[in-house]
Amino acid sequence: MSGFWQGKSVLVTGHTGFKGAWLALMLARQGARLRGLALPAETQSLFAAANLQKLIPGDICDLRDRSALIDNYAAYCPDVVFHLAAQPLVRQSYLDPVETWDSNLTGTLNLLELLRVMNRRRRDGAAMTVVVATTDKVYAPVSGSHAFTEDDQLGGHDPYSASKAATELLVASHRASFLERENIRIVTARAGNVIGGGDWADDRIVPDIVRAIAAGQPLHLRFPQSVRPWQHVLDPLAGYMQLAETLAQVEDSSVPDALNFGPDAQAEKSVAELVKAAGSAYPGADLDVICDGPEAAHPVETGRLCLSSTLAQQRLGWQPRWAFEDSVAETMHWYAAVQGGADPREVSEEQIARFEAAA
């Protein structure tokens, strides 16, 4: 590692969530001084299970509450900000589209305005570096096996995807209108479908697999042939960190405003293939799979979703470190170890150490 993060003041929004907790662990290992901003952690979350509240102190604050943001954070001047807070579930966005749009778009707008207030209090003259995490689903759907590049049209049919595409436009607008001249350097990061230990969200395939194994019940699949760019959560998070570090150290415009972080093409597997690999990787698993097909009231999902990470490879030298088989094996090892009584934080830090050694 370069030593860049040692002593850096870093704000992570959504630190109580799945990706936020993993990012906090990674940053802490590099010596960053952390602070979080998020909603309360769910009882079963990685953040709660690993007792990360001492690692990344923070306020329980809703990004939709602009006055609370100003009251709690106006005097804080971070060097780097990672914005991960969001309503991250496609199916939930159908159930509550207003919450999804409000959280993902209005919450981001409030944060960007807060960053302007924070930055005016800086005394060292250094630029504030900001990475806003969106998703691979910001692209307008196309037929076939097209691998999306950063220049493809933004879009999204479901409220989650559309709200994240709108977030991309919001960031671009604020960059051009305010942030560039206020010494705030901001980019967006678009990651593929992540898997990893500590994810217990509803309607996500890996948590559903683990719950089915634990309960001895069949796993029900809606779209077994849907293909996704599966990757371990540590791979895109390492990309976010590398992106922030490069952005902070390069004064010219060579860093793109948006970058994809996806796996190699070999990791683009169907849901059925992921389920088979996960069942094989979980010790003693006896997983019965039932293919129900889509629910009548639920819109059909994109059949194939692929990302091109060529730009991140060219501009950052970023490469995914774990192949599909490694990502699945590490993920299922985490769940099996923790459900067998191992300490979640110890298991997580051991995996991060193996990931770092793979560089």
C-alpha cells in the first residue's frame, strides 16, 4: 500500500450498511481517521455483529434531513468522502418509490450542499475528494450481451435504477455549477453485483441461499437464467479507494468523471450458476432449488447485465483480484464460519488480509 490513507480524515456515508462496513474495515487497516453518517444499523448487520461502532464513530442521521446534517457536520472537514448511503434494493423501490427517490436523489443533493459548507471551513487549501457510489444499473437497458461503457446512455426502468441514473446527472450538474470552482473534486463509481459475507438484505440471492441452507428449506428462484457481473465486495471497494487516492494526487483532468468497476467476463454468470457454486462452497450444504419464475405483479428483470472496466484498468491500473470461484468461496466461508461461532470481525479482517495479499 502507498501510505496515502495514514492519518487521512475520511467520511463514509452509509457506514452501517453492507458495503459501508467493509469499506470502514479496509480504511481502518490503512490508518485512516474515520467518521460515519448513516441510519441505524440493522440488528443482524455486519456493522452490528462486528462491533464497528468503535472503529468508525458517527452520528445516526438521515441524509434527507438537511437541517440535521448542517447541525451535526458543518464544522467537520474531511479530506475524503465516500458516499454509499442509499436505498439499494430494486424490489423495495417498487414497493416504495417515493422513499427510494427521496433517499437516493434528495439525500445526495443534501450531502453535496453540506460538502460545500464543510469545504468553506478548510484552512489548508487542499481539495476535498469525493467518490459517489452509484450502480451498474444506471445504464439504459439494451438487448443482447452488450458490455456497458461509461459513455453509454443513462437510464433505468425501475425506480431504483432511475434514481441512481438521476444521481449521476445531479453529481455532474453540481460539479460543473459549483464544486469544481470550490475545490471539491468529485467522481462517481459504478459497480457490478457484489457478494460477500455480512449481507442479510431481503431479496438478494446470497442471503437467500444462506437462509435456505440454515432453515433446511428450498431456495426459490424467479430468474435463474439472468446473467450478472458477480464480484466480491472487496474488489469494487478497493477500486473506490484507488479512485479517491488517484483523484487526490493527480492535478490534471486525466481521471474520468465516472468509472465502472466490474469483474472479468468469466465472472458473468447466471443466477443458477451462482447458486450451484455457492451450494458447493458451503460445507455440508444440502440445497434444494425450485424455479418459480417471476411473480405476476413483478416486472421482468434485465436478462443480461455486463460491465466494461477497461477505462478503470487504463486510467487507474485497477484489476479485480478474485475470480468468480474465489469470490463465491470466500463469501460462503464467511457465512459458514460466522454461523459456526467465529467472530465476524476477525473473519472479515482475515479475508481483507488475503485480498490484499492477492494484489
